Amino acid sequence: MDEKTLYWVLFNVFVLLMLALDLGVFNRKAHEVKIKEALIWSGVWIALALSFNLGLYYYYTPPPGLTSADSALQFLTGYVIEKSLSVDNIFVFVLVFGYFKVPAIYQHKILFWGIIGALIMRAIFIFAGIALINQFTWVIYVFGAFLIYTGIKLVTQKDKELHPENNPVLKLFKRFFRVTEKYDGGKFFTVQNAKKAATPMFVVLIIIETTDLIFAVDSIPAILAVTQDPFIVYSSNVFAILGLRSLYFALAGLVKLFHYLHYGLAAILVLVGTKMILNHHFSEKIISTELSLLLIISILGASVLLSIFKPKKDPAVG
């Protein structure tokens, strides 16, 4: 087994082990995830990601022309980008769970299976994106322009509203399968009138999965602006996704307070899109990985601080 293959095997074994521990040990019994537990697990996932980053620095063999330090920096930048963009996922999770009145005790189960689906979809997107760039280098300009457009659209669009009844995947599913109106514990499927039917739990899972598919269209090009090393792109994505559940339970009640974060995420998308285009067009890097990481952290910090010190006015008051 060559070294590159070993990296992939060991990393995926680690992911499967963590998922097995999550479902089979720590969350074997359905329970409502409290903020304290969520914060602890958020810390664990961040610590694991940073430890992995350190391992890349000392042990990873990078592609030709790069050092292990370059790969470690690319991973960290990609991880920060994916982590920050995942805040949009959290906002949607809040809306979806509220709309369908998903019991708190079963929200973790939906997110667990949703994230497994997200991992598979992200892997497909990553390899497809890298294959396109390798085959048609001009695709980089398309990805860069798309990120800039998405960032601008993020600023100009109105407050998000949830219309699950318009979800095309859900519409297609309902054409072929029965769906009950009531929950049956934590089951995705149940029996109604002697016929098998999907519960609202499965409906929510479908919406979560299709929403992540839409977000992947933004986030994968964003990290491809940092590196086209498949292992770095994949591993940074995986760590950001694996920590998304605990981040949701930690921030679900606070995400609406960071009203300027929306603009920060838009600025990040415009930044990485610009970086992608400029660095490909010119022989020398116009925006280095170090500079982009510093700018991303600064933008995130500024948008959070601005949200704290300049809270959103309640329209009902004066």
C-alpha cells in the first residue's frame, strides 16, 4: 500500500470509528442535547481537527512544489472556511426543526444520518470539481465568478423563509411514498393502515440532505480556491461537517443574534472567489494562503463583534 492510499484508509477508518462511537456509545439512547454537552463536543471536534492539522505539518507528504507546512496551512484555511459557511446550515436547521416541530430528543438522530449523507455527497462534489479543474483549467474562472456572485446575492437577498412544500425532492418522494402526519417516536418509517409509510422524521431528513446539497455547491468551490489536493479538501470538509451537529446544539439559540455574520460570510465568498481568479490568472500568487486565512478570521471576528456591540433593533419596539 502506497503512502497516499494509507492516508485515505487511516483517515476514513478514523471517521467510521468516530461515527460508530457517536451512535453506538455516546448517543445510544435518544436524549435532548444540552448546551453544556454540545460545547464539550464542539471543543472535542475542534481539538481533533487542530491535532490532525499538526499531524499534517509533521508527517504529510504534499504534492510536488509544496511543503508539509503549506498543506497544513491549506487545511487550516479550508477548515475555517467550511466551519464559517456551516453557520448557514445551522440557520436552516433551526427553521426546519421549528417548522416541523421536531422533538428535541430526536434532532440529534436526524442530524447524524443527515451528516452521513452529506459526507457522501461532499466526496462526490470534491472529486468532480477537481476532475473538472484538471481537465478544463478555465473552470477555475467559472468557480471564482460563481463564488463572487453568491457572495453578492447573500448580501442583497431578503431574510430567509422556509417553504418545504416547494422542495422538488420532497415532492417527488411524496408521489411514490405515503407520508404520515404524526411522529412515531424516533422512527423514519412506520405502518399505517397495514401499509408502510414515512414519518415526518424522514421528511425532515430529506429536506436537511437536499439543503446541504445546495450549500455544497458554494462551499466546495470555496475550498478549491485554497487547494486542489483531494486529501486536504476532503479532510477539512469532513472535520467541519462532523463538528456541525454539536455546533448546531451549541449555537441554535444564539445564531439569530449574530445578524452581521451574514455579511461576513458574503465577504468571505467574494474574497475566495477573487483569490481563485487572480491567483490562476497571474503567474505569482496575488493573495497568499496566509493572507487569505488572516483576512477570513478578521472578517469573521469583525462580524461577530459588530453583532454583539450593535444588536439588531426589535421592530416591535419604537
